Amino acid sequence: MIESPIRNYAALLEDKIAVVSGGGAGIGGGISRLFGSHGATVIVAEIDPERAELTVADIEAAGGRALAHVVDVRERDQVDVLAERVVADHGRVDVLVNNVGDYLKAMPFGRSDPDHWEALYAINFKHVLLMTHAFLPTMIEHHEGSIINVSSVEGMRGYPADPVYGALKAGVNHFTTCLALEVGRRGIRVNAVGPDLTQTPQVDYHAGLSEEQEKLWEVWAPVGRVGAPDDQADVVLFLASDQSRFVTGHAIPTDGGSLAGGGWYWSPDRRRWVNRPLTP
């Protein structure tokens, strides 16, 4: 019989070094702040200097430790420099959260073009490869690490609004599963989360809704409400910590039940795909 050691989960990431891409706002900001409150030294890898500094200030004001690194994670040279600096300063990286992603402007495939595909690829998939490739060696060296990729529920169901975006998010999920098998015996776990229905600066779920329509969230979302970045951050914390020590290779829908409850529907009146009917 294998006995599990007794662990203190008061601070789940005590003395860990955690890198969060896009860690200055939205879901990434929620993850950074939560990691800081659980004892991690948080490396906020962010393209926007102001967002990065604000998040670092919040973490430090709460008694945590954080540093801002301004970086475009779509650019290999910048990612390599980031990894070199972080490892040189801290000796290792224990947790990597590949959070950056954007649907840009959803576009039906027939109206899209290679420039759109390339832009989607760079921000949704290429950066995951670049960041993981850059930080994986230090995890292998220390035989320990947790990688969490922030994907999307649209990589788990059909996404007619932009099939290229959906395919790239599906690619992130499958890369997660494949890499988990490759590096599991080297002490590294790899998982993903698939958000949906989460209010962020990038996606405003309240925009344009009347007071009466706001009441329909009880119908639209199986959990009965819109999510917040903290709803995502709590699951990412679980995957980053020893609480999920026997979990690897999975993409977990963090979507308020939207994947379980349904998908996208064609609206003849609105002449577009919708996932929230205007009436019950």
C-alpha cells in the first residue's frame, strides 16, 4: 500500500517560482494574485508594462513576492531571454502558466485569410510552444514542474464563429496530453483549463445587455451566473500545486457548465451563431 505524506495546504505554492504569461490582467491577473497569496514568487510575463506593474504592486501590497517582465511571448528571442533571466535569477521554475490567448476578431473560415490564421496561431498556439520549450529544460533538470495551458472551451466543442481559432485551441489541448506523456517520468505534469463565460477585459459578457436580459444568466449558464477570473485561478492553483499530484494530461472545462449544457446555435433572426438565446 502506498501511503500519502501528510501535507500542509495553507500555502499551496510556498517557495515556488511561477511564471504566468499575460499575468497582468483578466484571468492571468487573477492567477498571478492567487499564486502570490499562496507563497509563490510570481513572474508576471506581460506585454503591457502598466498592467504588469499594477499586478506586481497588488501582490506585494498583500505581502507576496512578484516581478514584472515585459515580453511579447509570440517572439522567440524575447521568450528565450525571459527564460534565461528567470533561471539565472531564481535557479529554476516550478510552475509555468501559458495564459496568453485571444480570439482577435472571430471570422468565418470562408472570409478569413492567411494573415488572420497566422495571427491566431501566434497568440494562441505558437506562444505555448515557445514558452514551454524555453522553460522545460530547467524543470527536467530539477525533476519537478507543473505546466498549465489556458485553452478554451471552444477547443472542446464545435466553434462555427471561427474554425481556425477552435482548431488551434484543440491543438493546445492535444499538445497538453501528448507532452504530459513525454515528460511525466521526469517529474513534470502538464494540464490545461478550458474557460468560458468568464468576465475579463478581453470578453465583456455584460456589454449590450438590458436589465431584463441580465436576469437570463440563470438560463444561459448552468451554474446560473457569469464567471470571474478567480473562478479560473482556483482551478489553475489546484493544477499547479501538490493537491493535483496524480493529475496529468487533462484539459478541464472551466466554463460554468456551458460545455455540458449545450453549444452553438444558428439564429435565423440575428443571422449568426449564438450560444445565449435572448429568451428562455
